[in-house]
Amino acid sequence: MDEILQLREFIEAQRYQDALLLIGEMEEMAKDDKLNKMYSYCVILLLHLIKRHAEQRTTASWDASIENSLKAIARTNKRRNAGGYYLPRHEIDETLMEAFGEALTDAALEAFGGIYSPKKLLEKFDKELVLQEAKSMLINIMQDRN
């Protein structure tokens, strides 16, 4: 809100260059917010995929969390007016890799009743398979939303 008030002051004072710089900063803040939100949903997506692969089973709750995360990512990622995406396809791998460690730590607390450390849990499934499945799901849902 402070930025909006400052923007108003810049425009009223005819300081258009300062106003444009502030608009650029506001755009970056909005984009960062979207990317952070999608990162959080990627953690949830990966958490449940890790549990599914490690325990070799699934639950309705896990399936619902996976589906809700995918829908939230697709909804957040779509640039409504400008078109395109905040998180382009070529950056999905990087975001999933960044989210994986946090998801693994969370999954270790939940999978198998929390008896395994993250390192030991990692031995129970194929990390690359989980990441590939998550990427495929994300790409599919983004295509479905077009």
C-alpha cells in the first residue's frame, strides 16, 4: 500500500521517471509473490508424490492434495492480461529441484510414521522418477488450462 501512495506522489509531482521505476519494482514484487506461492505448492505436490512413491500406496487425501496443488499452481501461474506464464516451462525443473529438499524433509516426518530421516527416506524411492512425474503433471495441467 505504501508503494501506491508513493506512486501517487510521484505522478502528482510529475516525477514520471521515479514513477516508472517504482512500477517496475512493484511488478517484480508481484512476480516474486506468484513464484513464492507456486514454490509452496510445489513443495506440497512433491511431499505427497514422495510419500506415494516411498510407501508404494496412496490415499484419497494425498490424491486430493496433489490435485489441489496442481490446480493452484496452474491458476497462479497464468498471466491473465499479458498472456504466458510467470513460471515458464523451462524453469519448472529448477523450481522442482529447489522445492524437493523441503518436501523430502516434510515427507520424512509423515511417511512410515516418521521413522526415517530424510536421507534414509530418499533410499526408498527414485528421486528422478518423482521429479519427472511432478514435471509431467505440471506441464499437463498448464496445457489443459490453455
